[in-house]
Amino acid sequence: MEDGHIKKLEEYFARFPGVGPRQAHRFVYYLLWQNSSIVSDIAHTILNLKKHIGQCKNCFRYFPKDASGQYTLCRICSDSSRDNSILLIVEKDADLENIERTGLYNGNYFVVGGLIPLLETNKSRKIREKELLSRLTHEKSIIELIFALSAHVDGDNTVDYIKKILKPHMEKNEIRITVLGRGLSTGSELEYSDSETLRNALKNRS
Amino acid sequence: MEDGHIKKLEEYFARFPGVGPRQAHRFVYYLLWQNSSIVSDIAHTILNLKKHIGQCKNCFRYFPKDASGQYTLCRICSDSSRDNSILLIVEKDADLENIERTGLYNGNYFVVGGLIPLLETNKSRKIREKELLSRLTHEKSIIELIFALSAHVDGDNTVDYIKKILKPHMEKNEIRITVLGRGLSTGSELEYSDSETLRNALKNRS
Amino acid sequence: MEDGHIKKLEEYFARFPGVGPRQAHRFVYYLLWQNSSIVSDIAHTILNLKKHIGQCKNCFRYFPKDASGQYTLCRICSDSSRDNSILLIVEKDADLENIERTGLYNGNYFVVGGLIPLLETNKSRKIREKELLSRLTHEKSIIELIFALSAHVDGDNTVDYIKKILKPHMEKNEIRITVLGRGLSTGSELEYSDSETLRNALKNRS
Amino acid sequence: MEDGHIKKLEEYFARFPGVGPRQAHRFVYYLLWQNSSIVSDIAHTILNLKKHIGQCKNCFRYFPKDASGQYTLCRICSDSSRDNSILLIVEKDADLENIERTGLYNGNYFVVGGLIPLLETNKSRKIREKELLSRLTHEKSIIELIFALSAHVDGDNTVDYIKKILKPHMEKNEIRITVLGRGLSTGSELEYSDSETLRNALKNRS
């Protein structure tokens, strides 16, 4: 019974994160089932999303524009009480938000926008390389760069790549590069810990 | 960092079937990440959904309208080769589609649009009661009504309720009412079957 | 640190149903951790298991022997109030127990002791074929044989095989052979039912 | 159909780690199904377990006794090439084995035998307190004590308790106490890391 229109919308929904074809199908029927005013409001909210949400020119995360639409910096980047000597590099907005929620970090952020898979050949295409270099060149206050990427192969590969391209700049400006500490995360059981985690936990004992 | 616009869209997505607040949040960021032409196309596809999809006046399932938009019956209800002596009652479009996929049923359908929870007081509000009565009154060819609702408390309660309200009509017109057979479904292990299933399996042995 | 003794016990435990090597290993340490009197009691309970538990000469299920150790029939087979015109064939004791728990069946049982995989060549080795034939030959009261095997390929294959070998006997003695009813089991959702189940549910509607 | 003997064995099996009543039941039937010589061998292997396996007088882990049965130290504790200046404290044998498997640690061990729950009143009953004190008193070579307990509330509570009771001894003998490093374990995603882990990861960045 599928026609082109339903199929097209199903295909769009199936590309949403974590949605399979079956759920995409149910989304379409959910919308058909709603009354027209709600469906119309959902559509217009999506349509206007980018008008209301801007991308910070400094850290590249998304943030709500004000009425005038003229601000180009997000709340954190406009906050003069943040410590502008530290820059923490995250992959995506959700990582940044999780760190902000802890209330433990008061420096600035840079959303690098992706990770570089181990076998990727076009590495610079995957991350905001030029934008990061440009920020480091212009923001002289930075004395430490913290990598807060996920603790797996692609995360480590991304750290290695960025370290390499930043090396001349870092040395010239005496910027310290650090990586989030590795070891036992909360709840880890010794019996089931992998050997890489045990190696880090032994090395970083204190 | 949430503003009203993101929050509003998150709340809409969180009402989609099987979507929690965390996934709704990721949907919004997924859209922010897409380029504007795709987001605009998704929004317009949703906006036009109801223009392209009609609801069959006969069986109440959704179906694609043709260019003229004038047809009011779905493909199955317009198909004169279907056996119009049998009417199979399902809860929703997905159930109908699953039965069609088997290729085992050649009669007609009626999508009753919901189930009646055991403690529901306003029973007629939950299902297309008037529409079903009207169809049975006008379609004199029907000699069997098959209930194909899910095999749980709410499904059984719905069957009981509809049987009761249809009783006078059924008796006057000598229409037979049947319910899908109960027993072991494919893959059932005896050791783990519940006693209601075993009761049906013993009773319906053949 | 494994020595032969621990390894041997681990290998025994790893053959227990549903136990992997890791859990088997934990079983051994659990025992090492217990005090000697408990470990000794566990060992002796296992050692004496077969002395206290007999196998019914009639239905082949396991049952507790009495003090004299002289009875050879289980509680059900010794119960003269059971309906000895019906014999229900199950794969294993757990299936029989599950059916007894429903309180819905008052006939007798035969535990066939296994299922025949579809590609098995030595079919008679997998089940108590001779014992079943012998019982049917001697128990003249039986007028119905119910197959209560699991509803999957191996179960169906076993039914087919036994039906074939029993055919001459069944026809001569006018014994009826039935199989547990197939259809929607409790909780089945129409949307997710497989086509074999829907075929049975449509065929067995009532 | 349960008699006392089956029930007793089921109850023993149900206390095995990770085994529920249903699986315990299946274990008993598994044994009934095996031939007598295997069941007898399993029982005797359990019966002789403690005769063949001793507990090391030094680190308290289990180890295979030799034929003479006279050795009282395990392979690691008898190994003069191990670094006897470091003592690593683990909860149980499985933790010790996991660390040995990495090949990254060459010091000695002490199996403390349990963790102290946060609300435990009789704390010393849960762990080998006296034995640990005695070992530290006699083994003058030790200069570092590493706690390698699981990274959760009970583990941390146990570390706190032992640190307190060892304090006088540690200070007098200038023994350093360390705890395995905390931070992101292998595979950790920033987006889903808890705030305690992020706090440690930020603090221990390097």
C-alpha cells in the first residue's frame, strides 16, 4: 500500500539516529493518526529550526539565537567568567553538555565535530581542523588543550592526528596538551576489566 | 543550553512511538547537523502527508490518493476480486498489512482503530463503533466476521464488547462471528508455555 | 593456576545446561569457598541422586522412590483416577510438569525423551521408539494419542516420524492421533505474528 | 513430583553463583539423565576438591597441592623472581587471575576475601584483617601497598576501612599506599560517562 510519499518520509525517518525501517514506518502512521494542526505545527517547528538555532562561531556548538538574531557566540563563549586559559576539545554537543552538567569544568570548549576512523584516508575532512588551528592562532590566552574524546580506537586516533598537526604551533607557544585520565571508571569490576584498562589503572595509581 | 524552540521539537519527538527524551534530543541535533535543503524537504514532506494520504471510507486504513484526489476507497476495497462475504476486523493498519503479506486471506477488512482497555468506561470512544455498524448494515454480502485482534486482555475485552453490541444485528442477518484460533504459536516451547495457551492448545487439538 | 582437578570439575560444570566456561569456573571457586561439611553434603546428595530417584517404567519420567525402593511406577501412572484412554506424548519431564501444573489434563503421559532434528539420520536413536510401541501394544485402553511437542521444526519432524512408524498400529486399533492446537498464543500481537502462526490462526478460527 | 532429595539438590544448586531456581531444577534433571558412572565421577571430583586444592598461607588464594601435599605456598608466592616490595590487594581469586593475565604486574598479592558494605557494622568479619596485618608486620620488604578493589561504593568503603586500620603501621614503616587509577575505562563514551568518572578523568588528565 506504500506510495511514494509515505516511502519518502519513512526513508527520512529511517536515517534518524537509532531508528530502523519498522519504527520509521510507525512514525509515519503516528503522524497520519494525529490531527492536522499538530502535524502542521511539527512540520513548521522543523522548518524554522535553523532560523532559531545558530552555530557558535567560536566553539561550533548549537545555541538559541536571540530575537535580533545578531549574536554569533553561545552562552559559554560569551561568558567572561570562564577560564580562557584552558580549551577542552570534544567530539559533539552531547559530550559538551554532559561535561557542563557535572559543573566541574570552568574553561572553554571546542566541538571538533567528528572522530577520524583508523583507516580514514581523508582525515581533515572528518574534523574542524582549520577552525581549530585558526582559534588557537587567535586566542593567545590558551595555555592548555585538553582532549576529551571517547576512550576507544577512533577517539585515540583522532587525538594522535590532531596532536601531530598542532605540534609546531604547540611548541612555539608552549601550550600544554593533556588527555582525560584513563583507569577504572565508576562501577568497574576488577574481574571483568580489560587489560588496557588495567594497564592504565596500574600506571595511573595514586 | 535548551531554548524554547529545541525543547518544543524534543517534546514532539518524544511522543513518537518508542522514542524517549534522550533519543528525541538526538533527533533535534541530527536535524541541526543536516543541511538546510534536507531539513526543509523533511518538513514539507510531513506538511503534505495528509494531502497525499487519504483514509479509506470503507475500511478506514490509510492509502495514497491519486493525482485527482477523488478516489475514496483503498486498493483492497476497490478490488472486485476480493471475497466480500468475509470481513476481518483488525486494530490498526500494521496488523492489516501483516495479514496481507501472508497472502493467505482474500476477504475484506475493517480497521477498528483501537482496543478497549479492561477498565475503560467510555468504550465506544475507543473504537469505530458507529462506522462498523453502518458498514454491516449496508454491506449485505457479509456472512462471516473474523476478529483478528491481539491475543491479550485488551484484545479479548474489545472482542467481547463488539460482540455484545453487534449481537442483535448478527442474529437477524445470520452472520457468523469467529475469532482467530488460539494455541501454540510458531516456536512455542512446551516447558515455557503459559497455562492459558496450553488450555487453548489442548482444546483446539486436531 | 589451574590444575587438573579444578579443570576437570570446570569441564563437568561447563556441560550443565546454560553454563559457560566462565560460570563453571565460578562454581568451582564457590565450592572452594564453602566449608567442608557443605561441600561433602553436596557431593553425597549428587552421589545418591539415582538411588533415591527412579525412572517410571510406564511413562519414563523421573520420580522419588519410596523407602523400600520397590515401586516402579510414578504417582501419575499409579493413579487409577486418571483417564487411561488418552496418552499425551511430551519430549521431557519439564514439559510434563508444566502441563500438570495447569490442572487441565487428566489423562496419562509418555516422555519420549528427545526430538529428532530435521537432518538426523539415526532417527530411532533419539527417542524411545520401542518403548512407545510396546506401551501402545499392551495398553488396550488408549483411544487417543496427543502430541504435545514444541511448535518448531524439530518438534514437527518428530511428530511426522512417530506418526509414520505408528500408522499400522493406529489404523488396526482405531486410535485417534491429535496434535496440540496452533494459533495465537497468549500475548501475541497481530502486527508481529509470523505467517505460519497467522495461517494456523486463520485456519483454526472458531 | 518433587521429593526431598531432588528439592535438596535443587536448593544447593540455586545457591551457586548466577543460578536461579529454574536452572537449578534443570541441573538436577541433567544429572538424572547422565549415566551413573559420570554422576559418580562428578560427585567424587567435588568430594575431593578440597583435598587437591589448598589455600596459600601467604596470599590466601587457592592453588593445587602437589602429590606430597606438603607445600603451603602458591606458585606466585614461591616465585623468588617476583618483586617483593609491592603488595597488591584484591578482593578475590578471579581479580588476581585477571591481573596476572595482563602480564603487567610482577609484585605479590594478598586476597582480602571480601568487600565491606557501606552499612556493615561488623567490618572486620568481612575481610582478612588480622592476616593482612600479620603479613605486613612480618614482610619487611614491602614498600608499597596497591589497592585493586572494584571501583564502586563497597570497594571504596573497604579501601577507607583498611587504610584507617593500617595507618599507624604504614606511617611507622614508611609504606606508600596507592589505589588503582580512576578515569575513562576502555570504550567509555563521553556522552554517557557519569560525573564521578568525568571528575576523575579531568583530575587525572596527563
